[in-house]
Amino acid sequence: MFDQNTLAVIFVGLMGLSVLMYAILDGYDLGVGMLIPTDNSEHADIMVASIGPFWDANETWLVLAVGLLLIAFPAAHSFTLKALYLPATFMLIGLILRGVAFDFRAKASFSHQPTWNKIFKLGSLIASLTQGYMLGMYVNGFDTSITGYLFATLSAIGVSSAYCFIGATWLVMKTEGELQLKSIKVAQRTLIIAFIGIAAVSATNLLFNPDIYVKWFTFPNILFLMPIPIVCAALFTLAFVLLRRLQNNPEHGAGLPFFLCILIFTLSFAGLGFSFFPYIVPNQLTIWQAVAAPESLNFLLYGAIVVVPTILMYTAYSYRVFWGKVQELRYY
């Protein structure tokens, strides 16, 4: 059906789509989880209700991304998992804590609910930090020097801040009253931290990766690549201005900061993807070196043609059904 090189591009594109969808969709509910208050059960219930219909399905994209990596690029999967085995284990622990706490907070007595809220918050924080750490280690080519670990730590803080930012903008869009006003203030603070984090990680990456610097700042690439950071900075600025205006009129354009955040995530991911293409393991393996046999991939492609659109459709449908302001949390 397709030759091996074409299949490599198709599957790395599908994997990139899966990672981006996960970062946006599970990113906001991880952010909401980190922002859950431990001293206000009413606000905690509303925040949980805002992500309740979506949070479990959002993780489907992580499963799809890892599955595509395993089947389409087995050499890269083996290399990456070996290098990131420990943080990946902690990420899974965080996700498990979230799942357990989400269900148990509904079944526990009222006096125990704050404990499960704390566990949900802790699980979200662990998952976010480890994802950011793994991203940092991946970007620096799994450098195990002090500099590599410091970069990964910076990435962990940056990704967690970005998740808190998109989570706060989700709450601005989905909630009302006091919680919405608090979310606006949190979104403003996390926006600044996320901007500094993304700028610092980008600058550090350019500094320690000469090949990426050349790719971005040589002609003619600079003509179509430089608009990416410029537009990102403009989107951050616009989001900050909109959040300030929402403090006085919280119902006028409450969803705009969230959609601006989606654009920021998308542009940042596009810039990162271009920086490392065609490497699937930075400076180690290209997609051509790691791709599986064409016979396997052609067979897998038939499944992907069905599965990926199906996931996109039910994701869109679920958001359509549960769109609008969050309702009171109920367990049936």
C-alpha cells in the first residue's frame, strides 16, 4: 500500500497528534487536579464535576501514543522506556492515585473527603512533574550529566505550570461566581510562570543543541519559523489582557483564554516537533532507522484509519454533550 518511508511519516504524524491531544486534554484536567483546594469542599466538588465526564477518556490519547510508538517504532520504544523507566513508573503511580481518589472521594464519608482530595491533588502533581521531567530528558537526548538533570527539572516545572494554566482557564470557562473569579487570578499567575518556563526551556534547548539553532536561524527557515515564537508571545499577551478584563465582566468571553491556551500548546508542540524531525530519539534514532517493517505497518494502518477518527468523534461528541457551565456534582 505504502512504502516504508511514507509509513514512517504517517505514523510519526499520528503519534504527534496523539501526544498533542493528550497534552491539551489531559493537561487541563491534571491542572484542575493540582489546583483543587484542600480547605473548600464545595469548590473541590465543582472542580471535580467540571472534569468528571472527560478526565478518564482524555487518557486514551496517552495509551494511543504509547501503542503507536511500540508498534510503529519498536527500537525507539525500547530505547526510550529503558532511559525513562523510573519516571514513567512514578507517572503511572500518580495516574493510579488520581483514579483511586476520584472514585473513593465519592464513596468515603464526608469527613474523609478532604483526604481523598489531597491524594487526587498529589497524584495530579506527581503525574505532571514526571511528564515534564520525561519531556526534558527526551529533549536533551537523555543526558545524564548535572546539566541534563537540571534541564529536565526545569522542564518538569514548566510543564506543570503550563498544565495549571490551561486548567485554570478551563475553570474560568466552566465555572461561575467566586470560583470563577479565583480561577481568573490563578490563570494570570500561572500564565506568567508558564511563559517564563517555555521561554527558558526554549532558550536552553537552543543553547545546548547547535543543530537546532542552525535549523531555526538559517535562511530560509527563519522566515517561516520565527513567527511561531512571536505568535506564541502575542497569544500569551492577549490571554493576559483578556483575563484582566474578565475580572470586571467574567461572563464576557470566558472561554477565549482556554482556546488561546490550546493555540499556545499547539504552536509550542509544532516548534518542538520541527526542531527534532526526523529524529524520533533526539540525536540517536531517526524515524527511518526505528520504523517497523512495512508489512506490519500497512496492516496496522487499516486499524488506525478506523480507530483514530473514532476516538476523535467520540471525544468531540462528549464535549458537545457536556458543554456549558458545570452543574452541581451528583453521584448516581
